[in-house]
Amino acid sequence: MRKILLLSLILSNAFSLVAQNAPYWQQAVDYKMDVVMDAKKYQYQGTQELVYTNNSSDTLKKVYYHLYPNAFQPGSEMAERAGNIKDADARMVRKTKMDGKEVKENRIQNLKPDETGYLKISNFEQDGVEAKTKITGTILEVVLAKPILPHSKTTFTLNFDGQVPVQIRRSGRNNVEGIAFSMSQWYPKIAEFDFEGWHADPYIAREFHGVWGNFDVKITIDKDYVLGGSGYLQNANEIGHGYQENGVEVKYPKRTKNLTWHFVAPMVHDFTWAADKEYIHDVVKGPNDVDLHFLYKNNPKIIENWKNLQPLMVQVMDFYNKTIGDYPYKQYSFIQGGDGGMEYAMCTLILGNGTLEGIFGTATHELGHAWFQHILASNESKHPWMDEGFTTYVEDLAVNEFAVKKESNPFKTNYLLYADLVKSGKEQPQTTHGDRYDENRSYSISSYIKGSIFLSQLGYLIGQDNLAKTIKKYYQDFKFKHPTPNDIKRTAERVSGAELDWYLNDWTQTTNTIDYGIKSVTEKGATTLVSLERIGSMPMPIDLLVEYTDGTVESFYIPLRMMYFEKENPNPSIKRTVLNDWPWANPKYELTISKPKSSIKKITIDPSGLMADVQLKNNSVEVK
């Protein structure tokens, strides 16, 4: 028995080492789509050819596709979820009056047949051989005609018929600002298969995950529509749109009823477009010779705001390039459309009738997603905090950078919102799937706000210089890949030398909170004894600032034992003393200040405000 057990342990360790050292891989796709729009009926027909490369070591007997438009039908999971969640999204469930009484209207449940969205698939073949298909809600399951062997390719072909739904959430027609077509997640999109297996999540409300690849898309539509979206327009001089000379768009005679727009989008995991008859199309040069496209309604009330937005976004892109890394494509489009703001490959759809400040904030956030999701393609559904949170972090940096009055802590509001969620008792771990938060507010604060604090607080842990280096290295190492939470943690460890597994675990996988307090300040002869306590379950290193009655200040740094790390002094102009580390197992800590209590004015834990302590009242003491 002992020999068997020993052999088992040896084999287990061997397999573990193999797993840990397994080379990174990801699937690849090449789409070719030819689509004809019937703009009057809000319907479209298309053909799709998809070359699928299986770079995994698995033999695939099935594949899955997302049919996102099917969510916009009465009885869909999206409709049911909207009707059952406590704090329903006002875009999906709105208040209306019926028989003189205010009632809630589930918009999807009330869609008429010609208002719904759908995507119907026919003639599905694999390498010319028919394959069996089954549609369940927003998922197409395909039993393959032949297995896809490891490191081999196969070609799928299919026909699809779609209907554009009344605009409710992201995709749709005739949105609240009058944009005719917001075409996001509109085509049969193959699901991601990675080291975790298939990600065939139904479309219920939240985010997306896609396979890296190349798109070649032709869209035939009525000649009066102007299009913008993902990729590079290949035939601007043929269709009379999108081609400029000396900054002025050249218009060509239109002799046909329909025009075919041909786009190519290399190395992306999504393809989106929008169309309207009244789009103004401006192009300005951004950093590194990137064309920034702005498509917005020819509405006198908004034109000035959209013109003023353009130089601002040039500045923001330059800031992101310097903060994260260079944007790798040669175009990005800001398009009026959608239902708020949503990121897509090489473009965003945003509402555009608001104030310049509001449009700027939305555009700045969505542009940040060009890095955090559309270059660093984390799984939005499983880890929404990685893309939403990291984007919120760089957005806050950018907004503060260009503000007239800069804040010393531009993330202060985020910490207050997070603490408010904790106090509500409704926080859920960030490991919660994006669709399965109990309330929309809990999802939003966890993903956008707590996700942002992951980075701002990381700066507190390892220092701002190390954080800046971490973000740039993370980008360089994982662009055009699918990074996981462990990847950002390991990057920070490699840059700083600190051990951070405890941080990733406590902050993202639990709802443990940070709560430190100054328990007492007592005189001990000619010195002062300060007693600190850890009240919350999550440990942290401690920066302590002491202000003296003579106007001088001094800081003390208490390393966290499990980090095995000493942070550089964040304020070199202030004398700092590094004390013995604080082990997690002991909730109490004492330090001695070599001055009498009478000389001390105030003691503060974390003067930077970058540690997410949920109870700030006990973080400082006015010494009397």
C-alpha cells in the first residue's frame, strides 16, 4: 500500500508539473460573411464561411454558436431574468400607465412578432457535409460530421436569416436617439473553447467572450445609409462614403438602389456595425497615425459637442498609449448608437445627445475597453471585474489627467461606493458569474468599482511605480490573448517581487473586508505606545502617518508578513521607519514612537486613502 501511495504521489506531482508548464494555446477563426439588409423590413439574410483552427490537444466532436438576437423574444431567458431581478434595468423593464395605474412593462415580453429579434440557421455544413444542429434559446449546438482533431482545421458554412429587434439592449433598430441600426452581436458567432472547455453561455444580460480571428464582411444595404464599425473599409471609392481628400469626405454619384460595404477586420474577436441615413462622418488623426472616426446624427443640437469631443479623444488615446501600451490598429470609431455605451472591436456605440461632459466620460470609458477587453480579451462573463474594473481605473486616471482641478486621489468615490455595498450586506464574491448576481447594483459595483480598486489598491501594496510597470507588462505579455485573474497577479509579482496570492484570493474570491483601527495611544515614559488592531478578515500592510504638534510629520511602514515584501517609501520627503512585519494570525500589533504623547497631534492609518478600509472612523486619532 505504501509503494502504491508513493507511486501515486509521484505521478500526481508529475502531472501537476506538466499542467503547470503546459504551453499557452488559443483557438483561431477566419470569418467570411456576405449579408443583404432589407432596411424597410428590418431583416437580413447572409452566408457565412468560417475556417476554424483547433489549436488545443482536444478532439472536438461538437461546436457551439451564439445566436444573440434570439434573446429579444417573449419567453427568452433575458426576458425572464429582466422580470424577476429585484432592481430591473430601466431599459428592459419600464414604468408605464395602464388604466390610470402605474405598472411595470417588461419590454421584451411585450414585443410583437415583427419587433422581435431572431437568427435562423440553415444549410449548416462541415467541409461540404451536412452536420446536425439544435437551437436552444441563444445557443446553436452542432454535432459535427467528423471530429476536429488537435492542431487541424475545418470549414463551416451556413446560411442565416435575421431580424433586427426593436432597440432595447445594445443591439437593435431605431434607438432612443433615432439611430436606424445598431448591429452588435448580430451574426452567428462561434463560442470560445479554451483550457476550461466550452463557454456556451446563454445571452441573459451581461457580457461576451469570443475567439480571436479575422473577419471579411460584405454588407449590402440601401444606398442612403452611412455605415461605421469594426475593421477597415475596403471600397470607399466605390460606395461614395468613408473616403476623404484633404479632410473632406468625397461623395460619388450613386447609381444603384443598394450599395455593398466591404470591411476587413484583422485579429479581433468581434465585428459590429451601425447605420443611419443622417450620419455625419468626421475623421481626425490620432496618435501613431490612427484614424479616429466620429459618426453622429446631423442634429444641430449635438454637432458642436461632437466636434469638441474629437480633439479630446485624441488626447485620451495618447494618454492610454502611454499608460498601457500603443493601440495596435489603425482606426477606431466613436459611433452614436446603442443604448448607453458599449465596447466593440475597433469601435464603440454610445448615446450622443447629452452634454459634452457626459459624452466625453462615456467615450473615455469605452475607448479604455479597446485595451481591456478588445486587446486583453479576458472572459467578461466569468470575470467582468477584469475588463470593466480595469477600464474604470484608466478612465478615472484619464479624466483626472485632463481635469482643470486634479484630485490627489481620483478614486475616492469608488472606495465610498464599495464600502456602501459592503454595508448593504448584498456584496457577492467577484467569482460570481456576471449573469448570476442577485441584483444589478451588486454586479455593477463589484465589476466596475471593486474591479477598479483591485488596481488602485495594488498601487498601495507594491507602490505606484511598480503598478505602472505591471500594467504595461501585462499588456505586452497578454495582448491578443485571453488573460485570467492569475495572469495579472503573476505579472504584478514578477514586476515587484511581492507574493500576492493572498490578495487575489481575498479580494476577488471572497467577501472578506479590510478593517484596521487604532485601538489606543498611551504614554510610556518619554515614548508613546500605539496599539493597532485588525478587525476585518483581509490583511494588509500598513502605512501610518504621525503628525506632531510642532508641525513636523513622520511615517511608519508595517509590512505584511505573507507578502515577503517591503514597499518603497511613497513620500520620500517624509521620513519613514520600517517596522517589524505583521503576521496575519495575530490581530493585534504594537509600535513605539520615540516621542512623548504630548508631542503628537494626530495618527492616521493609510493617509493616501488607497486601502479599501470599510470603516474609516477608527483609522485616525486626534491625540489630546
